[in-house]
Amino acid sequence: MNETELMQLARQAIEDEDTARLNAKAEELATAAERARQAAAKEAHVARLMAAADEAMSAEGVTLPDIARKFDAAVAALADLARAACTRNEVIGRHASGIQAAGLREAERTPAPEVLARTLALAANQVATPENGLKNLASSLLAYSGPLHRLTAVERAAR
């Protein structure tokens, strides 16, 4: 091989190296651009998810203050129900002989634990789904409330 051919090979090798470097740099830039595009897309997706979650958590009936108000109202209603059941049982106890003499059939006692447990069991059963665990709560209350298909004196009076 003569000197001219060697120089030609050297130039070709240099050009090939330059081309390879340029291609590698182009690939690197393309990869970086794609990563940046993917990161921006992911960031935008996360921002949309956050906005949707924020909107959902701010909806009426979902916020903690809304649930706290319902909780307070439910506690007050259950306390009122328990007091009424206890008062009824005290009245029945004080007037037992008169009630028996009069033959008042609707003078059936309403045990407060049964009434409260039944109220919770019925409410839980109304909204129970396989995911929320309320069916288990309703089942665990059956020891106090009795079977859900059996009506109590209170429920029979309301119907």
C-alpha cells in the first residue's frame, strides 16, 4: 500500500469515527428528548390526577367537615333513640301491674342495646358492598339485634 492509499484510509477512518460520534450524539440527544417528553407527559398526567382527586375530595358530602356533621347528627339521633327506649322500659317497669291488668299488648319492652344494634345493622346492611366491609359489621351486630328479617316491636309500630 502506498502513501496515498494510507492517507485515503486514514481520512476514511477519521470520517467514519466522526460519523459514528455524530450518530451517537444524535442518538443521545434523541433519547434525552424522548425522556424529557415522557417526563413531561408523566408530570402532566400526575397533575391531572391530582386535580381530579382534589375536586373529588372537595365534593359535597365527601369532605371531613361534611362527614363530621353527619356523624354528630347520627350520634345525637342514636342517643335520642336510646333515651326513648330506656324511658319506655322504665315506664313499662313502673306501670307493669296496670299494664298487665289493662291487657295492653303494645307494652312490649324495647331493650336499648337491641334497638341501637338493630339500627346500626339495618343501616350497614342498606349500603353494604363486598368492598366496604359493612356486611361484616351488620353480621357482628346480629347477636344484639336479632335476625334482620325479624321485625322488632318498634318496626312493627312504624308500619
